[in-house]
Amino acid sequence: MATVPKVEVGTDYKEKYGFFVPEEYVFKAKRGLNPEIVKEISWMKQEPEWMLNMRLRSLEIFRKKPMPTWGADLSVIDFENIFYYLKASDKQSKSWEELPPDIKATYDRLGVPEAERKFLAGVSAQYESEVVYHSLQEKLTQQGVIFTDTDSALRDHPELFKQYFGTVIPPADNKFSALNTAVWSGGSFIYVPKGVKVEIPLQAYFRINAENMGQFERTLIICDEGSFVHYIEGCTAPIYTTDSLHSAVVEIIVKKNARCRYTTIQNWSTNVFNLVTKRAMAYADATMEWVDGNLGSQITMKYPSVYLMEPGAKGDVLSVAFAGKGQHQDAGGKMIHVAPNTTSTITSKSISKGGGRTSYRGHIKIYPGANNCKSFVKCDALLLDDESRSDTYPYNDVDAENVTLGHEATVSKVSDEQLFYLMSRGIPRAEAETMIVNGFIEPFTKELPLEYAVELNRLIQLEMEGSVG
Amino acid sequence: MADFEIKDLRASVEGREILKGVSLAISRGEVHAVMGPNGSGKSTLSHTLMGHPGYTVDGGSVIFKGQNVLELEPDERARLGMFLAFQYPVVVPGISMANFLRTAMNSKRGYDGKDKSKQVTPKEFRGLLKGELEVLHMDDSFLPRYINDGFSGGEKKRAEILQMAMLKPEIAILDETDSGLDIDSIKFVAEAVNRMRGPELGILIITHYTRILEFIKPDFVHVLVDGKFVLSGGPEVAERLEKTGYAEWGKEETAQPEEVA
Amino acid sequence: MGFNAESLEELRGEPDWLRDRRQSALATYERLPSPSKTDEEWRRTDVSRFNPSDFSKLEHLDGLKLERPSGLPAGVILKPLRQAAMDHPELVEPRLFSLVHADRDRFAALHAAFFTGGTFLYVPDGVEFDQPVLGQHLSHEGGNSVLPHTLIVAGRGARFNYLDEYIAEDDAETGYRTGSTEIFLGEGSQVGYVAVQKWGRKVWHFADQRAELGKDSTLRLFNVTLGGKFSKTRVEASLAGEGANAELKAIYFASGDQFFDFHTLQDHRVGNTRSDLLFRGALQDVSRTVYAGMIRIEKHAARSDAYQANRNLVLSDKAKATSIPMLEIDNNDVRCTHGATVGPVDPEHLFYLRSRGIPLQTAKRMLIQGFFGDVLDRIPFEHARKLVEAELESRIG
């Protein structure tokens, strides 16, 4: 388990993540969304025609699909007031030193190069719309591992790309997957060859710097048979008075006997709308694990899902959401059992504070013929004061035989008894509360690499101090 | 003037008056025992002294180091030098014992995340721990476990005394530390407590039974019945209770436990 | 022929206010569309093959048999609901359909327009009696509609038990059936209410039960669902007074091609309220059940406790149970727990029993009885408990 060193009190989001640097761009598309913008993005990227056509088709789907009427209130998003494409650097670097100084300074301040030196096998850094830095350990390259940005992958690995792109999440899946497919830029592309196990995590860091920016990265991960990869993403943005939009699509294919773990520490500033579609297909005896932490953003709607396609496939979602003042975290997970003898678990831990709202929204679907499946969902919510709100909306559809399904949920406040016990040992109230909250999410924290566990506990402490936003 | 002075303490639970004027002066170096039958107010006394939110103070004062501790938060009382060994230590999932202990020690030392010189070092922590574990016949396998989670009754009580040893209080209240323990566990606990005895520590043992007092010899014994002290004296009071129980105050309860099988 | 203004004429001799209400409910019925599959409540509940007009012949008045406990205390009113509407408008008019709203959906409207043969029970302040009131709703023939409605008013400190039993003469009958209930609990009152639904196996059944609990009142409500080819029951408790306590329990046993739907609501509107819900169901053959429950704790309802559990024992590979437990919590000083399980008989348990020589079918029966056992103990009064045990025995055995 992760033991957490005493953290520094007093730094806050603004200082650590919320800074911005003056905007200097190589290319900045006009505000708003129309076929011209989409063509411009595709032209800038010198894409093949099939991709341009797919983008334009997706734009039409986006136009036609209604906004979701469930979940959080999205009516405040003004799609015409957003910059859909910003290019901050005219080339991608393989060393931090080559980056424009202010961008390098940004990542230094966020601690990304240091993390790379210490405990990562590869790093990708996306600034606005494009990936500006990329690296992968030589050994992994030799083993045939591909870890690159998605634009480069389209250029350098066209066949692999075309075979999988848009197959897990087609543009018409939902309004925001259509939007992403129309204007996507950046993101990670990972291919792990048969039997290769990437023991050290790969990381991508997503940064929005400009105001009214829309970031639409597109990630595609293919784990070939018997392989393993752990991919971690982090994200932050400055605090502006107007909103930015982050709408990513993540597609993952986990083949026979392979295992993929995808960890997110989402820490957008509270002016970002975070509307993300994440889905994995897990084949025979494969394991897909989503470890999904949502602390930032104004509104998050995100339900990582696993399609269990062949017998023995296993899906796991471990989700933590923290909603402070003005935040609505509508998160959860979906497990779609297509094949028999598949298993899934969803564990959700949510914390609401200062009028924040967390909603667990989940869906377990077991298709006809997917017999002998097991699925278990556990949701615990902690409400830290009487202004905050917590909801639980689990949807279950079982159409198969001999299925075992369990769902448990609790909602409570911080126990007076626990608080008193800690305080009786001399721990001040605020710190005792933070400890209890960190204890509450410990099942999540312990799944993170140590450095991230420390970071997460620190973020929780910042949230508990109420200094964010 | 004693180091720790309880004066005319009155307290209630959910509107029910339990402590009806309790006075007691404890100086460092002394061991006091408070004995009483069921429902006499023993646990109300310990919880009120430590500031449990479920107990209402209706009057009186508790002066320690020039302050009325009744006005302090529980953690402030602890940092001032008080310690309560709980009768029923609570389970707190998700927080390891090690993390809990270190955080408590750092708090006591006034480490607020800035002045590293006040922080307990891993070496110091291990050193302190090692000695105490031996006395209590414990090993460090409980450290990564969650607070009291899955601990047996005896383990919980020993873990309480371990915390006391690590936090080095000046006034320690042991609330029914002997209850639910077999004789060996009582001996280990008593040995650890006796090791801590000395001119710097005042101890208040709260107990129904005389048995633990055979191992931790008190200097003073007070009998609590219906929220008031009815008798105070030296160790001979415990001997008297051992023979006659609480009968002379109209309570049909002995002061000797049933044999623990 | 159908449910229209003309068929409403059949129900002559009612006070004007009730006629107006029926007409307005009929207008609502005609106005509202059939529930759509996109509506979450109806997504898994298919009513597309239900055409009420097929059953527009009303069986009424003689459908109700009221068993009056001997020596009912003075002041207690117990009569058929239509009779009570004439005799005691001051008691009935302000309450009838004030909890179960006629405009909630098409079926609620249809019931409100054409209900007949229900019961009215009024127990004045401070009146208590032990012997339960038994309301038996009988259907004598198939192909028609039997639409009883129960209205119960408990005065301050009143204490009593009531049983609604929905009985078919012919288990194979078709038809349209309802059995809705409104219960008003005055301050400090204690009401035990049991509904046993054993209509014929081919009928469409819709029931709306809703209770409003005043200060310090206690409701023990128990449903037993056995009949119908389609049965939809809404059970709702509105905890409106501090200290109110609602216990909502149910057992259901679905077999053949039966479909049961339960939607429950524990609405904590004020603080210091408690609700405890447990629905246990067993399914065999190709039956299907849907349970969806909501615990809602409103903003100022501090110090409330709410529990909700739905357990499903699936005895056949082809049977399907869906369980959707939901929470909406707007106050932090609460304790809320819910759980749902769907699964087959535990093979370890089965093996253990069989290893002692118990044949498979007997062992299964024991496990099913064990599964229901702790809920059966919660049936609020002896008469109903015996009735339910006997029913289960005959269906499981």
C-alpha cells in the first residue's frame, strides 16, 4: 500500500497548475465549428482523404444528434465560441530542451520531465491540439512497441491505424464522439506486440493553456495477444472565467490473454467541461482495467466501459470522483457482457463537498447467450456537508442465464466516532477529515504507482482546504 | 496544586444526568484507579475527559497545565498531554496503523509540514516501535493493516497501549483496558504500562474489576457509584471491593471477573 | 365498446364531485399516450400488447367482500368506497386520489376514471383494535375489468391492521385488474397493511400504493405478488412528519411466463425519518421481474436512515431478474445503504444439504423457504402470515 508522506499545506491549484503563459501560436484556427474549420485541420495535418471524409461525415452526425437530456446540464456550452484547433509549436520534440521555452517551462513546473526521469518508460506531452514532446525507451522500441501521437500514427502506421480507428467507438456512438471524430487532434497511439510486457508505465500529459480552447485528443491502444501495458494520463488547465471544452475519445483493443490498465488523474480547472468517451474491447481471457480519478472540471460526464467479447474476459472499473463547489462529477462505468463466462466489477468512491454534486451512473448489460457471467458493483459516497449531493443511478439489464449480479451502495458523512478517535490523538480536525477522506479512497489510491498515490492524496488535501478554483 | 484537577464535573448523555459532581486530583507520578459497577458513569468520565461529542458537560472544570481542558477540542487535549486508551477501539478502514501512528506523533510534536526538524524520522519511529512491540509481545505485521480492522479483542487493547507508549502522554486514562482480555494479555499490557510509570506520567485506570490492579498497583482507589465518588483511599479500598463487591452501595455486583476460559 | 363517457354512465348514483373527477380522469386517459420505451420507467416493461378496451366490461360492486371484525370500536367507518363517498364526503373527497394521482400516467388515469368495488376505512383518533380488517376483492369471470381502490385513514394514535386480498375464481382468467391503495397515517398512528395479489395468471394488473406518514407514525406495509401474466406495482412512502418510520417489504414468486414490475420510492421529506425496504423474489421457468427503487433524501431531511435491498433468487436458467436501486441524497447527515443481488441458488449450500441425504428438489425448496424466511417474519400480523405461508407452500412445493 502507499504510505503518504506529510504534504505541504498552503499551495493551491492556482499556483501549482492554474498558471498560464502568454499565447503564442504557430497556427490558431478561427472560433466556431463548420466544414471549413474541419477541412483546415485536416489540411494542416496533410491527412489522407478517407480521414477528411470521415471528419466531415462526423461533423454532420454531430449536428444532427440532440444533446443528451440526462446527466449534467450541458446547455451552457456554446460550441461557436470555442477554438477547435491550436498549434503551439511547429514540430514535435524528442528532448525537452528543443521545446519553445515557455512550453518547456510549463511542463517543468508540472513536474513531467522529472517524473519521466524517475519512473516512466515513455512520455507524451500534448499542449493545446498537438503533441509537442514524445519519448519512448529504446528497449521498448526494439521490442516493437509503438508509442507515438495519434497524428504521427496515421502517417507512419496507416494500415494498423485504419484497421482499428473508429471500430470501438464509431462516430455515431454519441454526440461527443461525433464531435471528436470531426475535429480530433493529438492523443496517444500505442501498439504492444504479442507477448511483450511493458512493465514500467507510459504517460501522457494533456495541457490546455488558451482560453475557450477545445481539446479533442484521440487515443487508440492495441494490446496484442498476451501483452501488457499500463498507460497513465494526467491533465490540467489554467483558471479562466470562460469555459473550455475537453472531449476525448479513447479506444482500446485488448486481445487474447492480454492485459491493459488505463489510469487517469483528471485535474482540469473548474472552467473545463470534460465529456469523454472511453471504451475497450476485451477478448478471450483478456483483462481491461480502468482506474479513473476525477477531481477537476466543472462538469465531467465519463463512463469508461468494457465490452467483454469472448469467454474469460474480465473488466474492471475503479472510479473516484471528488466534487467541490460548483462541480458536478457524473461518472461511473459500463460493462457490456457479450460473451459467456465473463466477469466484471465496478467500484466507485465519490466525495461531495461545498455544494458539489457527484452522480454514479452505471450500466451492466448481459446479452442473451452470455451465460454464467458475474458482475459486481459497489458504490460508496461520502458527503462532507449538508450543501452537497450524491446520486446513484445503476442500470442493469440481464438477458442471459445463470448470472450472478450484485450491487451495493452506501451514502454517509464522515463518522463522528472516527473523527473523534483521530482527534483524541492530537490530529487537528481538518487534517483528521483529510485522513478519513484519503482512507475512504484508499482502495483506489493503492492501485496507483506510488508517485501518483502521493499526488492524489495531495490533491485531495488541496480540495479539502477548499482552495481550489 | 495537583497536575490534573477534576473539579465538580457534571455531565449528561442525551439529556440524562450521569456524572453528578466528580472531583479528583491527579499528579504526575501517581496511579489512580476509579472503580465502579455497571452504569456508575465510568465510561462517561473517560469520554467526557477526552471530549467525546456525545457527552454534554453540565458543570465543573478540568484543569491541566493551567487550562480548562473542557474548553478544548479532543486533539488539543491530546497534544496538551492527555491520552485515552479506549474500551472499544473503533475500526477505521483505509488508513494504515503506521500512517495513523506517524501522523499522530508528528501532530503531537507540532510538525505542521514545514519544520522538518520536528518531524519523526523513520529511524526514530522504528526504534521507538521496536522496543514497545517487544514488551507487548506484538510484531510489526499490524502496521500495514487498517486501524483496528480485523484485530482481535486482545490485539486492539495492546495496540491502544502501544499508541500510548509512542505518544508519551503525561496523563493517561485507561478505560476498561482489562475487559475482554485473557490473563496473559493483561500481563503484557500491565508490563508495558508499568514500564511507562514514572515521575512524568499520571495514570487513571478505570475498571469494574480489581484484577488489573494486581498487576498495576494503584496509589489511590476511588469508588464511583451513580455518578459520584462514594469512597476514596489507598490500595486497601481495592482489597475491600475484592471481598465484598459493590454490595455496600446496594449493587449486587462483584469486583472479580468470571474466569476467562 | 371501450372505456369512454358512455361506459362511465354505468356508474350512476354517485355524488357530483366524484362524477366530475371520473370525467376529468377519463379525459386524462384519452389525452395521454401509451408509455414510451424511451421512458426509463417503462424501458423494460412492455405494455404494447395491452389493450384496455378488450376488457371494458366492468365487474363491480359485488366484487368486494368486506370482513368486519367483530366488536369494531365506535367511530370506525368501514364500507365500500363508493358508499363512503356518498355517506362521508367530508372524509373521502379531500383524500381520494390525492396521493395516487390520476394524471401520473395513462393507467393511473384509467383506474381513477373507472375504479369500483374498493374499500374505505376510517379509524378515528386514539382508536386501536387487534383483529385485522379483511378486504377481499374477487373476480368471478374473465375478460372484464376489476378495478378496486382502497382508502385508509388512520387518526392520531390509531393502531390497526388491514389485509387486501385479490382473488380470482379461475386461475386461467384473462382481464384487466388493478388494486391501488392510499394510506394516510396521522400523528403517532401505527398501521399494518398487507396486499396479497393472486389474480389469474393471464390478467394485466396495475397497482399504485402510496402512503403519507405523519409525525411519529409507523407503517408496516407488505406486498405479496403471485398472480397475473403482467403485474406492475408502485409502492411509495412519503415520510412527511418527523419520527415517521416506514417498513416496506415484499415477496414475489414468479413462474411460467409471468412478468412482475416493482417501482418503489422512499421519499424522506423531513428529518429524523426512517425507512427500511426489503423486496425478495424468486423466479422460475421463463418468468421475468424488474425492480427499480429510489431513496430520496430531501435537502432538510437530516438524521434520516434509509435502507433498501432487493434480493432475487433465480431458479431457472431462463428466468431473468433486473434490479435497479437508485439514490438521490441531498443531505449529509444521513445513513443510506442499498443493495441488490441477482443470482442462482448457492451451489455450496445445495451441496451441503444434499450431502446429508436431502434430495435435490427438497433441498432447493428448503433454500427457497430459507430465502423468504426472514421476510415472512416481518408480515405485520398473524392472519396474513399464515395465509402467505400457505400460498408459498402450495406454489414452491
